[in-house]
Amino acid sequence: MLRGMSAPKLSTLKAELETTLAAGKLARALELSLQLEKLEPTESRWSQKAGDILRRQNKPKEAAAAFERAARTWAKQGFMARAIAMAKTVSSLDPSREGLIAELDPSVAQQEHRKARPEAAAAHGKALTLSQAAPALARAPDAEDDEIRFVMEPSAVLDLSEIMLVEDDLVESLSSVEMPPSRQIDRLASLPGFPLFAELPPDALVSLAEGAELLEVEDGTVIFRRGEHADALYAIVEGSVRIDVTGQPVLREGELFGEACLSGSAKRAADVVAKGKLTALRFPRVLIDRITPKAPTLERVLTEALGRRVLATAIATSPLFSPLSPTERRELGLLFDLRRAVPRIPLLSKGKTSDALYVVISDELEVTLSNGEKRIAGTGGVIGERAVVTPGPSDVTAIAPKGAVVLQLTAARLAKLASTRPALADHLERLTLTTDAPFSGGTVS
């Protein structure tokens, strides 16, 4: 803020800007935007507003210059998704500035992410090792000497504590409060979309950003519908979306949606609709597949994003965990471990001791029930619920035909949590589950 400019004066200018924009007085609105940009040079939205107005006035070169200022300021503050969106707008207005994305510095975003989630950020620096040659291997109960059930994966990266469902009225109350950039970035740094822009190697980030499509739509626009081909992942830059499934949250800036394209699912499982004006980045699956071999850490980032959403939904919808408060559900989320199932080796075997619950993250499990009927547990499917309530011989067999990424919760860990949560302990004692058949744990869009 410039010396001599009082807070009331700034408030007056901001109020006048909104009034003039609503009235369509673009010349005066531009004047006010540029004045506010000079008064608050670290507030990116004023140069972004100026760019919007200039674009409406059909002045592409001047609009591109304003959006470029916004892009550089957003990046300096750590808001890389917004910076990338601005840079793509610049290149659409002025093709000579196509190289702007490569000039944006993601270091502040990386610092904020590592400050917010140090253990997860450290794990992002390593590729997600999915080979059966990994040193830590787990054996199934009653397994033969050569029966390796799954490869153990480091779970520090899969910090599920921030994505439990939030009530819509709380989301609405938060959206009406204008947070300063420092608080906004603190919140965003813990969300699943942030590593996508903070932890990728610079060349991979540039390739991903340049290949992304910028989506700008109005309230009520259907982004995709249930049953459509799952061909892209989306990152919310500004605005929010609603997933048209009971119990799903309103997703806001910093969140990803459309993860079904990562899970091996060919179809969308729900409608997704813009809630208010929405700006998002769309990453086609073919783009992700092209970049991943050159940037193995991308697989870890995306596995985390998918795992967080799937597990949050499974916990919210499973009858096992209905007595838990949102805080207790976050605690529960931290008890799961990420695993890669070995193809064709049973996770559960009929007649053998079973003491863990599994949530399918990607690919699928083939489940054979006690009567010989076969079922498929795809992404979001939960098996082994009875095993963590009353450990004992399983009445089903579950295998991953092609291998699968799953989350595991052992009976011992659930019992430890229940020992400090009387309501959960009472609920589990009363709960009677007669089968280990797959329970559909929710929806991945």
C-alpha cells in the first residue's frame, strides 16, 4: 500500500470498482483497477481485473500485458495454478508470449507445500516404487513360503487428514470471507491439487501446464455427466464444483476432480456441475500418460490425489464408521497404508485368517463369494469389513487380476482407535457383518 493511502480510501475504491463493473462502465472500472494495482502491487487480482476489462474492450495486447503481470505476481506468492491459468490466457491473446509458463518460478509454491506437509513433501521427491522387488514385502496369514501378498508402499505421502467431507453451510460461510493471500496459501498448500504444481520437476510442470486446457464456464455448466468417457483430470483454479452424489463435498480452489480417469475406469460415475463461475485446468489422460514416464513423481502425486478422495468417501459412507465425528474420521484416515497388490495372489482367501480391510484405489479386485458367485470391486470398493470387526477365517477370496493399488486398515489399528473412542467401540460390538463381500465405498468422478 502506498504511503498516505488510508484503509477507508482503499475500501471506497474497491466498492466503486464493483459498482462500475456491475453497471458496465468499463472505462472507469479499468481506471480503478489500474489505480488499485499501483496501490497494492502484491495483490494480483487488480491486474487480473484489468486484464478481464481490457479483454472485454477487445484490446488483446493490453489485456495480455495485464494478465502477464497477474501471472508473475500469483507465482511469486505461490499460487501456481492461478499463475498457469493467467499464462495460458496470455498466450491465447498474444501467441508471441507462449513461453511465459516456462518463466514462472514454482519455488514459493514448493516451499509452502513442504512447510504445510513436510513428510508428504519429502516422499514426493521419490518415484512411487511399484515393483515386486521392493525390499519390504508382506505375507498373507497362513501363507506358503513363496506367497507374497503385496508390496508395501511408503504411506507418508498419503496424508488423508485434510480431505474429509465439509458441510456445505460451512463451505458457504468460508467462501464469503476474503482471506489474505498468506492464509489462502496456507490452506491451499494442504490440498491434494497443490503437489501437482509444487512438487513436479520444472520441465514436467511446464509440459503438463502447456498441454493443459483452460476451462472458463458460468454457474450451472455441466463439466461432464455420469456415463461419459473418463478422459481427463481437472484442477480447480477459482470457483467450485458440485459432485452430484449424496454425501460428496463441494470442491473448491486447490482441489482435483475427475480422478476416475486415473483409476482405470472407462466411465464417469457422477455428474459434475459448476457452482458459480469456474476456472479450471483440464489435463487429458493422454497428456498425463505421455509425461509420467519422464517424471515418475507424477504417479505418486496422482496416486495420492486419487487415494485421498476414494478413502474420504469410503469412510464417510461405510456403516463401519458412522459414529465417528469429522475429526475422528481424519484420525482414522491416517491409519491406512498404501499397498500394491501382487497380481493373482489373494488378498483374502476363503478359510484363511483375515484381519484387514481394503479400499480399492485403482484397477480392481475379483471377489469370489462363499456361494461361488463372482463380483468385481472397482475403485472405491471396500472388502474385508467383517475381518476388522471379528477377525477370523474369511468366507470370500479376493484377488487382483492385474495387480491393484489398495489402502489397508488392520484390525489391530482399528481396535487401538476404538479403545479411545467408546462410541466406536460400542458400535463395532453391536455391528454384525455376515459377509466379506465388497461394499461400494462411494463415487470417484
